Amino acid sequence: MRFAAIGLDHRHIYHMVGGLLEAGATCVGFDPATTDERVLAGFRERFPSLPESVADRLVDDPSVNLIVCAAVPAERAAIAIRAMRAGKDVMVDKPGVTGFDQLAAVERTVAETGRIFSVCFSERFIVPATIIAGKLIADGAIGRVVQTLGMGPHRLNRTIRPDWFFDKRHYGGILTDIASHQIDQFLHFTGSEDAEIVASGVGHFGMPDLTDFEDFGEILLRSDKAGGYIRVDWFTADGLPSWGDGRLTILGTEGTIELRKYVDVAGRPGTDHVFLVDKTGTRHIDASREPLTYFRDLIADIGARSETAMSQRHAFTVCRLALEAQAKAAWLPARPKNS
């Protein structure tokens, strides 16, 4: 499988390209156009042997099967549509889209071309702990899943962020962006095909000079199988030895699973800590060596025209629910009625 990278505007492009290479795919080149020269420098440092090209040439190359993209969020849909029209499958960073019009256009293009539009939800796909959690649930370790509690705190790192990062027209809002991870996990771990956004909210609590930037968000959602609560924010303190203490708690009728994905603040070293509580007691599982599956599954899907990595319906449902949560979000704290 041969792929090319277009849209080097977010650091997530590193694990997208790295994951495909590790899974056995061949990168034929990348377009160095970027809004953030630091991202480009980091890409060149990590992948010094990859050739540079231009987007037109990569999209038109008949030998390329897949385009991977971590462009400015609002630009990803257009790049994906162009690539699919040229006969390529697509893997984009989250959020896959930033508006309902973009989602409709991508859905229409997939229907007309038969190409794959996959969103790399990295907080599940590149986290070994989530794979272990899925196996435990499949084995019945906690009974029927009835609720998920997903938390996605992030470090702001303001000084290294490009201007578009703070402009909602470009990033789509905190729920469209970050919370798409937790919506993906809710649907996946509860076995839900769809859900309802019961309530949502966004707010600004920091940086007095950027009063319109959404640095906090929350969602209450439910499906015909379970309920969920999501909290996302940009308030990770500098003292944490990770960009965020991302956690997921899965409540079952016979136990709970908690994932501490990137750090255990209790002191255990490393990442991917799984805590299982069931009828026999409590247990800590080191999941850090569990092999990732998304990238090799996507490669297989491209060849077989299958949906083992993620169904197309799931990708679109996550995008739609994130947009719905963003669209109906109340402002927190509540603004005075005369404002």
C-alpha cells in the first residue's frame, strides 16, 4: 500500500505517517506546505528519507492508494474530497470536518466514489490501553456496559500554537475538535450505533485576551444502550509530565475499567495503565506493550474494500454528533441575558 501526506499543520501527522510505515505501507512523498514551520521541521527530523513533492502531483499519482492529512481542520474536508475524486482513500486527523455542509459533501463523495474516509481518532487508535479494555469487555469482565466517563484534558502550549488554533472558524470549536475522541470511544465501548446529545456546553475561563477561545467543554449523551459524560479542556498544568491526564472510566453491571492513558499520577511509570475492578478484586494491567491494530487494519481494508479498522457509518456518526454537540452548546458560565 502506497500513501502520501498532505497537510502538515498539526503534529498528529507524525503518528499517522509513523503508524502506516510501521504497519508496512510505503510513503511516496509529502507536501511541505504548512502553516507551522515547527511541525514541518519535526516531520523532516522524524522522517528524513521521505521525498518532498507538491499536493497536485501526489493526488494525481496513480500509484498512490491513500492520502493522509492533518491540515488546518477547516481545510481537511476539501482535501479529502479532492483526493477521493482522484480515486484515493483518505485518512484525516480529527476532526474530520468542522461543519454540517462539509460532512454532507464528504458523505456524498464517499457514496459516489466508493472510497474510504477514515478519521484517525488517536485517543483510541494509538492507545494500547483501549485495546485491552475492548478485550476485557468482550470477555464479559465487567458485564454489560451502561456508562462511560471520558476526560480529555490538554496542555495549551500557547507560545507554540499557530494563529488558526485560536480561531473557531478554523478549528471548529472545542467539542467538534477534542470531544470527537470521547464520542468515538462512547460509541465503541458501549456498542452503540448512534446517540442523542442530551446537553452540551462550552466556556472560556482562562487567557483574558482571548475571550472567544473555547477552553472548556462538556457533553451529556445517551444511546439506546448506555449513557455518557464527556469533559474536555485546555487546562493541563505544566507540572504534569504529559500533555494531558487523559482518562476513560467504563461502568459495567459487574465492574469498572479505568484507563489512565498517558500518565499515572499515583506514581507508576510509563503510559497505558488499565485498572480493573470486578467481583474478585482490583487489578492493575500494564497495557503498554499491546500491539496497535488500526493502521494495519486500514491497510487491509484498502486492499479488500472492507471495514475492519472502523466502519464508514461510525466515522460519519462521530462527526455528526460532535457537530450537533457544538451547535447546541450553552455558554459556560451563563452570560447575562442583556449581554
